[in-house]
Amino acid sequence: MLRSVAAIVLSFALISCQSALRPPIVYPHQDVAVLKGPSRSTTAPQAYSDVPGWSSARLAASLQAFKRSCARLSKRPRDDYVSSNATWAGTVSDWLSACAALQRTHDEPGARAAFETLFIPIEALSPDGASRFTGYFEPTYEARRSPVPPYTEPVPALPADLIPNGASPLQRQRNGKTRPYPAREEITRNGVSAIAYAHPSDVFFLQIQGSGRLRFPDGSTTRAVYAAHNGQPFRSTANWLMETGRISRGQANMHGIRAWMDRAGPAEARLAMNQNPRYVFFRAEPEGDPTLGPVGAQGVPLTPLGSMAVDTSIQPLGVPMFVQTTAPGLGGNWSGLLISQDTGGAIKGAVRGDLYFGTGPDAGVRAGTMNAPGRLWVLLPRSVAERLIRAMQVSDASDLGDPPFAP
């Protein structure tokens, strides 16, 4: 379903081969038929040589990730939009030939040549200029089958009283009536069923990450896979801790918050957790191939530094996106190609991405250092990009009372 005009604003900037940066083109609606542009300047594809870091970016991880997205896409009807919220990304049939070509590609030089031949990069801009790139990972936590201190917090299973209702699940009450599913504080006070038990702060961070692995004393490992959430808004516990003077800005990361919780004690830690009313439920699955990441929102396993979470109310899933940002955990200034394969409650905006770093403590440390602005280019198949460009040109000419630009 398309969102309302008031709820959607998406801007793209297109670089002309002959001129400087074209002013942003604002999407008042996701349907390309109603695009409005502010100028009549000639529009042409941006050269890959003008995309900072493209020539030196490593593509192996993103190539494998894209192949997984294509396999998922190929199972859908050809006339389906890739995304109902981002119809400008075209239909499944628009992507199949590019998917077939990349499927036959097995090395980085071939991948680079294929992307350059088959796709046009278009830069995404936020109407307010905002951009933010962060990192996430799949944690591994010690767990128990039954509660044994300090592993006393339920890793919550999907409750039987939760009724799926889009982004606003309902709770079926004993009298048969329904209500919005309650917030974290009420859920934890009333108790939940569990797939396992872990340290309370570990469960809290598992819910923020959205998935993870649970390791038991016998050496076995189970995946805790995202099943649903309670529909309550996500609010930052870190911000509350800073605003109340409990931690400094330099401590506002997973390790700093965990250390504070250990010092503060159970009651104070619970108070802090309850500042975030969002509550996530899980299902237990076998670990399977330990080299693969958790399954993301697109339904494919995530690839370390090949997958990214995006705002799916604006951006499509399964699409190559080139990012330029700063990542201390990746050595400083960083550029790379990522595939949009996941989403998250805190991922909001056209130029907003959460890079998947992998599994385990090292991935967690590197992901935790990443929080910076940057730039994002969406790579679209040539037919899709050219259709989008023509729509913007026609819109420009119509605004100015001129004939449409030639295709």
C-alpha cells in the first residue's frame, strides 16, 4: 500500500555529464507519474568515475548478497512491483535480466563490469539534508534452558495472545476483546513464555539487534530469530540515560550501557530498559550453516558488509546501494556496495542505513563504533533508471510550460 503524500518525501539528485550537480528532485508521492522537478537542466546518468570510492570498493560480499536477493525475487510474479512503497524501483521483470547476468559472474572484475554495464547510480537525498549510517551485528549470548542465575531473563517466545495487525499488533484478552499490544513494562511485569533464558541486559540488547545466537553449556547453539514486536514505538534508552545524567555521550554504546546496568543493579537497569516500550519476540531455529547470518526482512541470510538495513517505507529491498561514510571499525573513511536486505524500527529516512557487520564479539565492537553521516546511491537497472529520468524531465518541462524533453 502506498503511504499518503504527506508521509512521503524522497529526493534524488542526478549528476549531468555536461553540468554540475542538478538540484534535488522531490518525490511528493512514490508514483513516478507525479514527480515534480525544480529545473529544466539536462539530465544524464552519473558516471561511476564520479561516485567516490567506487573503483576501489570490494564487491565480493555484495555480489553474493545480490545473488541471494535475486533468487528470492525470481520466485515472485513478474509484474509485481519490487516494492509497493517505492514503485519507482520498477517491477520484478525489470530486474530479471540484470539478475541473470550477475548470477553468471564469479569474480570482482566481472562484477564491477556487470554493475557498470547494467545499472545506473542515482544519489538519494533527504529533503532536510539528514543522513546517518550505523552498524549492527548478530550477537552470541550465553543461555540456559531453564532460569539459573544470572541467566534469569526469558528470551521471549511469540505469545499466543498476539494478533498480527500490520505494524500495530493486537492483544486478545481473556474476555475475548482486543486492545493494542502493551508496552515493555507491562509485558515483563506479567511474564512471558521463553525459548531460553539469558542475562537480562543480554536479552535487552538481543531485542535491539533483532536476532542472535544462544550458546548453551553443552556446546550447542540455537538461533533466536525475530518473530514479531509489540507495535509500540522504539525509543532510545541511551538518550534517556544521557538526559538523566546516568552516562556520558562517550558511554552511549552497547558496552557502555551494559557496564552501567551492571553497576546500577537490577531495579535501576529495569527502569532504563522500560524507557523503550518496544518489545521483540523470537522463535528458536537450528543454527544451520554457521557462516551465514540471520535471515533479514527480505527473507534471505544477511552477508557481513554485503547487507544493509534501510527504511522500507521509502527504499526497496533487494536493491544494490553504494554508501560513502566514515566507519572507525572499518579503518576510517569507507565506501562500499551493499544490498538492502533488512529493516529496523530505528531506521528512518531516505539516506539512512544500518550496515550488517557479521556475527560475534569482534563484529559487535566494530559495529558499535559506527555512527556517522554519509552519502547513498541507489543502483537501478538501466531501463528503470532511464524511465525515472524521463519522468523527471517531463515533469520539469510541464512545470515550465515547455515541451517534454526527448527520451
